[in-house]
Amino acid sequence: MAKEKKVKSFSSGISTLLGDTEELISSLEKETRGRPKTSTKVIKSSSEDGTKEGETRATFIVKKRALDKLKKIAYYDRSMIKDIVNKALELFISEYEKEMGKTIEEVLSDYEKEKKALKKEKRQNKAL
């Protein structure tokens, strides 16, 4: 005759201390499953999935040498590549707007006005 292995149940002792352990365990599992939420922002496109408020995901083709240097700068400064890229973009935009003497929105607005004026002028020349 083979010995039967006895399985001990400790749940009755815990239940008396904590109450309904099954409910407690299931609620803990629901809260701790998966990746923690970083924000409650409304995602407008898939490129914003997994990003913080005010951020979006973008893909660019860059020269290998520039990327290598960028990674080295980020490593040396102990910062993230995205932070270095954002800083570089902000500096570039700021310099561009200084050169133009107006914001990029104003530059584009003026461009659209000029484009409409040229179309109107072309139509008038065709009518003659």
C-alpha cells in the first residue's frame, strides 16, 4: 500500500486573520498585472501610445555618424537620447525663428498668403 501525501491547507488560518483571502488576492492581482500606467492622457494616434503628455513617437533617417555622436552625448550626460534630440530641435527652431524674424506659424501664414496671391495673379493673366 502506497503512502498518500497529505496536502496542508493554510488558508483557513489566513482567512481568519485577513477575511476573504480570495477576494483580496484577486484584487491585488488585478492592480499589479502589466505595465504601470504612466499617464491618463487621451491617445489620438498610435504614435502617441506609450508616451507622456505632449510627446509623440516619430521615425527619422539620420546619418550614422551623427547618431553615434548623439548617443555618446546622451551617455556622457547620463540623459535619454530623446531629451538630447528635443533640446537640439528646440535650439534649431529657435535659431530659425530668429533668422526669419518671426515664428514658424507666421512664416507659414505669410507663405500661404503669397501662394494664394500668386494663384490669383496667374488666373488674372490667363483671363487676359
